[in-house]
Amino acid sequence: MSFIDPFRFTGQPVQLATLETNARGPFEDKSAGKKFVKEQLELLRELQYRLFVEKRQSLLVVLQAPDAAGKDGLIRKVLGRINAQGISTHPFKVPTSLEMSHDFLWRVHAQAPAAGRIAIFNRSHYEDVLVTRVEKLVPEKVWQRRFEHINHFESLLLDANTTIVKIYLNISRREQLERFRDRLDEPLKHWKLNAADYAARGNANAYRRAYEDVFTRCASKAAPWYIIPADRKWFRNCAVAAIMLETLQAMNPQLPPVEADLDEIRRLYEAELASTTTNED
């Protein structure tokens, strides 16, 4: 049994308040966790290379989390450490006027990964059943129907040979507040400060209920949610690295078959090498 198995949810009811946020898993300490991530990344790079050159399947990673839970750090320290040529990150912020003039999935579908690629959604289509619900931006009958639309959208991607992994970084309110304080103390992080982040804490229970609906209504064995304890940043990185490796191993991308005549290429190479050596003499 993998240490990430307890964090995988495939549609069963979820109560976030009962889930651990400060796990350390099988790791003795932070240094052991960092060593594990380094080892996983070495294996991930080869699998991601195979995926890129195979060009038959793709991987979508959906990241959702409360503010300050560590999405950007996770991308920087784990997900962004593999070959940049085959991976892209798409942050979904407040919709533009153009995006608002289309259906809510229009801007999302355009960023779905092509064959051979990995796409990371830093926030995603789930904002349209989270923020819009809690902040009452659309009527309930609108966001309620979006659960079905999302499931159909993800089924479409699955049918197109896209594997979907959805990750929620589960951070405690106390840890979140400490990270907000760190942003105040660190000038390089002042750009992240937003009064709306603090205001959202007042809606914490409403967001918790909204997320619990997402985990129950939009999860399956084919497109599970992983609810990752995120108070310890290093453990968060370990868990997501393990999820990525397990997922890519299951996808089992293969190198394309060799179509060239290797014997003929070797003969041409050896002939040119011999000619070059003769001319130099």
C-alpha cells in the first residue's frame, strides 16, 4: 500500500474537518522528504520524456487550494522540475470580458493538454462551483448544473486519452494565518498580499462545504481527487511527487518504434568516420 492511498477520493462523502493537515507520512524528517522528492523527480523526468515523444496520451493536473496553501511553491519545487518543453502551467484568474461572453468551460477547454504534454491548472474550472457559489455570483440553479457539465467535460478528456489528476492542498486555518503573516514580514512576498484573502477566511465554512460537494460529486476512479495534508510544505511535495510518479507509471508511455535501418546508419557512420580519419592522416 502506498502512503498516498489514504489521500485518494473517488466519490465517497468527505468531511474536511476530520482530515489531517499536518501529516509526515513514512518520512523521518524534512531531509528524508527532500531526498525522496529528488529520487522521484529523476524517475519522473524519464517517464515525462517518454510521454512527450510517444505523443499518444496526455496528463492534466488540477490544483485547488485555499490561499497560501502552496500551489505556486508546489509547481516551482516539484511539477516545474521536469522537462519544460513538454509541460505548461495555466493560472485561471478572474474571467476576462471575452471569457465571460462564452460558456464557463470555454477558456478551460482551450488549455487542455495536447497529446504528449502535461498541463497544470493553477485553479481551474472548479472555481465556477466554488467562488461563484460562495460569493453568490450566479444563481444556485446555475452552479448546481455545472457539476454535471464538469463531469461531462472530464469524461470527454478521458475519452481523448487524457489522464486527469486533481489535487487539493488541505491547510489548517492556523497555518494559513501564519503564512499570511510571513508574507507581511517578507518584502519579496508583498505582491501576494490581498485584503480579499483575509475576507475569504470569514467564509471558510461556506468554502469547506462547497469543496466537500466537489469531492463527492466530481470524483471517480478514473479522475480521483487527492486531498493532501499541506501544513508541512516538504510533505506536500513528497505526496505530489509520489502521485505524479504513480500516475505516469500507470500511463506507461512507450518510446516510438524505430523505423530507421540502424544497420545502414551504422555503416554510413563508420564509412564517414573512416574517411575523416584517412583525410586527417
